[in-house]
Amino acid sequence: MTVATGLDRWLNGSVDLPGHRAAVLCHAASVDRRLRHIVNLIGEDSRLEIVRILGPEHGFLGAAQDMEPVEGGFVWRGIPVTSLYGFTEKELKPTPEDFDGADFLLVDLQDVGSRYYTYAATMAFCMETAADIGLPVVVLDRPNPIGGRIEGFSLEEAFRSFVGILPVPTRHGLTIGELAKVVHGEMRPDVQLQVVDMEGWQRSMYFEQTGLPWVMPSPNMPTVDTAVVYPGGCLLEGTNLSEGRGTTRPFELFGAPWLDVDRILAKLSDEDLRGCALRTVEFLPTFQKWAGKSCRGFQLHVTDRERFDSIRTYLALLVAIFQVHSSSFAWRNDEYEFVGDRLAFDLLIGHDRVRSRLEAGEGIEALLELSKATVEAFAESRNRYLIYPES
């Protein structure tokens, strides 16, 4: 089956847009089925004119690493570019002036299905500014590459940040268009929102089933396999373990120079590792944590996506690592995504209770108790935002 994205549907002439001049929020993965970028496509089409390009984290060309400031204020093929990931927290949100001359804001972003992934937050900030000035917003929908399953933890208000803006669980099972409806319903009901839905997408689909080409939406999201492990694997960012950045398989490779892989494996059960297998490895990150130092660790191989629970698996690994290496393991405590007064791990989880229970010696089942009510409640409440029926 080949899915038609919101961009494909606009190209086919089946969508009416609220004007001729658009500010476009896009990135490297904003392409059609023939890998043509939205900026080039609009430049060749008399129906639309781009008055400004807005780039999220990593830049609209997708070259910058995570948390690396991206310069704006330049011109790309005659179009001014604004960076929405600069040097300060204030730069995360566009100003009204960034929309000068635009009839509407056009959003075309490929999300990866995890609350931490920052493109949804950038979209939300853009929608807020658009609502303030009465500018319509059009979101071209794209697949959730890891389908519609829900996993993980709720977000408490005290832990809202750039890696957690929307009140959705860790793995939310929504598309970028449905996340826009969450922004409209939970944050800015005054925004004028139009979602251009897809044709042929089903909530049970993984990205390979869509017939669309995968373009990495950020430098450390090279494959769909990366997106599958990312809901749990990203939690390692909140620790002193390498999450595999600086390697060719980020979030699948992880470890540290001091890790005792045999003792870690002895702590894990078959239930902890359902749907996956761990292969012991040594790797040498070329940048970020432990750059240039040989790390002992694992590559996580998903063997059955339907049985695999990324959050359960990586939390079980963290419990085992904490028990074996309590003196070497540490939580990341530097400023993280413009927040310096709360730990990165707590921002990612959405509260501090998982960490405190883990530190108190509680096991994986006790940690996951905190997620069960979240999953059940969201499975019911998200129905009002769904564009595509449950499988």
C-alpha cells in the first residue's frame, strides 16, 4: 500500500488552502513520494508563494546535532529563513514579525511518535503565535512511523519543557496532524486550524508499510528501527551512559567505559527483553558522551515489534545498571533544553517519581505501575483528536 501524505494530496490539487502567501515550517524530511522538497515544489507551483521558511531544531536542512544552536537570518533561494532553535529559550517561539506578509502558516514535519521529539513543541509554539495574530494554520499530515500504540508516562505541569509540551504519554500513537489537534484542544482553542489528512494510512502501520521513502528527520534518526527504540532509548540522554550518539546506530547502541555487560545481563529476565535481544559490543563515540573513549555496552536488536515495549526494556536496563554500578552511574545534571533546575531524566519522563523509585531500589514492575493509569486514560481521551480510526 502507498499512503498519500498531506503534501501529496495538496500536490494532487485536492486541497483548498486559505491564501496564496505562506510561511512554511519544514525540515529535511518535508518531501513528497518522489523525494522532492516542499520548498522546491512550492517554488515550481503558481498556486503558492513562500514568504518565509521556519526551521525547527536541527535546522530546516537537518544538518545540526541535538541542542546545537542553528543560525537564522539568512536567505535561501530568495526566501528569508528564521531559526526556531537558536541560542536562547526565547528563540524557540516565532515572533509576529516572522509571519509578516503571510496569509497562513503551512506546517510539514515528520514526527517520530515520541513526546520528547521537539518538532511538535515547535509546531505548538508557532500555533500560539499564529493564534495571537489571527493567522490560520494548515498542517500537512504525515504517518506516525511507529504506529498507534500507546506507552509510557504522563507529563506533570511542573516538568513541562521543550522535550515535553503536550499532555500526551511518552509514546502517543498520534500523527503530527493529530498532535496539532491536541494543541488546538488543550492549549489554543482560538487557533484557526486545518489539517490536511492522509489517504490510506492505518494506525497499525509501521513506516515501511506506507510505501513512502524514509528521509531521516534529524541526524540521529537514520532509520525506522531508530524510531522504534527511541521512546525508551531517549531516556538514556538523562544519564551518563552514551545513548549511541556519535555512532551509526544511535539509541540502539549504548554503554559506557565502565559497564560490566555480563553482570548486567545476569540481572535481566526474558520478560524484560521480550521482542528483542541484546548483543554485547564495544564502540567508540566520535562526539558527545565518552567521545574518543572505548565503551562497553550493547546493541539492542528488535526481533518482534509487536511484543517489544521500548520503555519497559530501557527502564529494565537502567534498573540493572543502577544496581550493578551505583557508584559509576549518574543522572545527567547539566542544563538540558534550556532547563537547569530539573534533571534531564525527569523532564523526559515527565515527573520525578520514576527516578525516585528507581533510586529507592524498586524494580521494573513498580516503575511501570506509574504508567498503567496514563495509558488507560489516554487511550480513552485521545479519541476526540483522532483523524484515523483505531485499528
